[in-house]
Amino acid sequence: MRILIVEDERPVARQIAAALTEAGHDPKAVHDGEAALDEVNKTPFDLIVLDIRLPGIDGFEVLRRLRAQHLAGRVLLLTARGAVEDRVTGLQLGADDYLPKPFAMRELVARVRALGRRYPEEPGMSLRVGDVTLDLATHDVHRGAQRIELSPRENMLLKVLMREPGRVFTRTELCERVWEHAHEYDTKLVEVFIGRLRKKLGDPPLIHTVRHVGYTIGNPKA
Ligand code: CA
């Protein structure tokens, strides 16, 4: 993938570029928001690794402008550890994922790989796990031929899980992706919504609990 790295700490930018090159990608690094916007306007990137804390235009503003121009490409935000509000703001602005700093380079490479595998979300496309499909344009969910009625939140939660079958999401991660404001959510809510989704999706169960960690979706025998 062609990847743009936006990171003002040059040694970190160099390390990220080296790790991504080694993983077979084609990265380019810039060190501030202005330069990032210039690059993106010149040539398309498949993915942008975007630090939030940048001199001048910060990462949020870069993200806002990219999305306002409908520039495609996935965005992985680099956030401060524990900064829940930053993560929620980033996801609301249209980031695809985030990674709290400091991180291990292999974790970054794994996240980049996962983002590369994700379905491009174009009208007419649908997500599928086992015999469950979710139409990204209409939000209709079917299990086999049977239509399943979900509330908007249940639908959003299912979509997050279905984008990455097999990935284990913690309750906190699911909260941040599905509920808009940090003050609105509570990890107990996730348990309640997972319970409802399971009931509506029926048997055999597709959503699995990973003890002491969280939830994942996948084929019953996978
Ligand atoms: Ca920074």
C-alpha cells in the first residue's frame, strides 16, 4: 500500500517508515499538517498514519479537511495513551482506527495490515460473516434469507464486528466506536447490546465472548 506518515517527531517517523517498508509497503513521511495536505492533494494514498499532536494544523484538522474533500484512503490515528476524548473525536471525524502512543512497531504493522484488508465501503457492497450479511448502503441485515430488524446502535455494533471477523474487540473499544460521546457510554451497555444482537441473530451463535478480553465475530467453527 502507498502510505503517508504524518509525524513531527522525526526519529519516530523514520522508524515507522522503516517498519512499513520492511512489511512491503511504500511509505512517505512528512512532518506537519500543511505538508500532509499538500501531499494528499498531489497523489492518492491508500492509508495515512496521522499523529494528532502536530505543530500548526493538528491531526484532527488534517482529518477534517481530508474528509471534507471526500478524499478516500484510510486513516490510522496516533493518539496519546489514555486520551479517550481524542480517540472518540478522531473516530467521529472519520478515522478508521487509532493506536495509542507509545506502540510497538509490530503492532503498527498489524493494524496497517488489518486496515488494508477491510472492505472498501462503497454503495452496493456488503459485509458477510458466515450466513449473515450487512448491506452497507441500506444497512439491511439478513441471516440466510431471513431479514433481521436491528436498531441503529445494534446495526453499528454489528458493522464494527463484521468489518474485522476474528479480531477481538475489548468492551471499551466497542464503546468508543459505537457510542458518540465518552460520557454516554458504559461498558455495561456493550454487554446489553451484544446480548440483544445475539438473540436477534439466533443460532448457531456468531458472536463469541473471549473471557476477560471482549468479543469477536466469526464462523461457529472457525
Ligand atoms: Ca507529535
